Amino acid sequence: MHKLKQALTGVTLALIPCLNNSPDAIDLLETLVREELAGWLPRNPAAPAG
């Protein structure tokens, strides 16, 4: 099927592995986001009412 699509469209696609597909990568992203948002978001947000 890939060869047929390539022949019809002239486009070749390549699979690039996801950069965030491991627990370590998710931990890194969480750390970066928390550091960048420091001072913008409360450290311990109040629990939702209900």
C-alpha cells in the first residue's frame, strides 16, 4: 500500500520515533514545564470543591 501511495502522490514519508514515549522523557517534560511555570501557578493548588 505504501508503494502505491508513493506512486500516486510522489510523497515519501518516514517514521520518526516519538521523543516522549518513555517514563524518563515524560518526567523530563514535567520538570521543564514546572520550572517554566514557577511563579505563575500555585505550588499546591486547592482541591476542587465538591
